[in-house]
Amino acid sequence: MISPLPGITTLLPGSATHPIPGIQADIVNDAGEPVPLGGGGYIVIRRPWPGMLRASGATTSATSRRTGPSPGLYLAGDGCRRDADGNYWFMGRIDDVMNVSGHRISTTEVESALVADPKVAEAAVCGKSDDITGQAIYAFVTLRGQENNGSPEMAEELREFVAEKLGKFTRPKYITFTTELPKTRSGKIMRRLLRDIAEGRTLGDTTTLADSAVVHELQIRAHSEAAKEE
């Protein structure tokens, strides 16, 4: 439904590009209001599309989910952002949540808040087990500009930025800066590996990574950051 057309669309690694003809997609916030270009939120479909009821049992699913964040919108269940050119970048399922001190926080919400900072190029968020809060928010962040590798001051600035956007309970406890996130050859972030790194577990299968050296560098940085926080 959102994919490049052969011979027409310019491909961007990691991006789904634009909706195909007949699909009226949009990105909205919690109130169902459209998010301007460059922002992130929930991806929705504004109008019915050809073939939406063809699958078995889809009628109930389509009509029940059509309320979405606002009546009349079909909620796809994914977090997404649009760049300045209107290309769609999927960030993960909105039901991927963390439980921090009894608050259910979507990883997509925190990622959207982080990338809203003009200094942030990319961000990926996951939960890390915590003895006090149940889970703590762990953010992996890539900053804009090769010379900007991050600092404790920058990490604190980002925490305050997220707190201002979403509330103090969403402040990431851990922030690891990296020049690149672990991605497949097609540009998809491997969040499974980020969860392993955050928890200090043995890494799973890394054969599909575009650059396996990235995860080893992240392990070193994550261990160092965790030691500082503790």
C-alpha cells in the first residue's frame, strides 16, 4: 500500500517512499490531527481502498479499527514519520510498549520525540530491565553532523527535550550515541539486536546485518554508558 513504483519512484534505503495510487495515507498525533512534514506519529488510511475487505474476517477488523485515533481513520498499527519530501519511514509497531513505573510508554512515541530535535538524525528505543521501575527507557541516538559524537551534556539535553514533549516519566535513563544503527542491507533497523545490547545479552543472528562491526561498537559504548549510570 505504501511502496515504490518500478521505473517511477526514486528509491531510498529504509523508506517505503509514497502510497500507491488509490491509497490516501496520513500521519496523525494522539488527537487525530495531521502531523506536518518532518514529524512522526501514527500512520492511518483516510479513505477505503480497493480490496480492503477481501481477506477472511477482514470486515470486522476493518470496521472496528476504523475509529483509530479519530473517528473515520483506519489505524494501521504502526508508528511512522514523513521526511521533508513526503517519504514514509516506518518505525515499528505502536503496541511495542515499555512499562516504566506503571506507565505504558510506546517506543515509537519516544523515538518520535527524539527525532523531533533538529540535532537528531535517527533514534531507536527499547526497554531495559530495571529493579526500581520495572523497565527503563534505553535510547540509541545518531546525531546530525560527523563532528557531533554526543556528550553527557547532549544526553541530558535530549532527556529534557523528551520530557517536555511527553512528560517527565518518559525521560530515557540510558542514551547511547552512535554514528550508525545496526541495519539490514535494505536499511531496516534491527531492534532485536538493540534489545540484546541494552540487556547485555549474547547477540542473536547477525548474518543479515549490512555492517556487523556496528553492533560490537555499540556493545562497548552501551556497557560504558550503563556503568556511568549505575
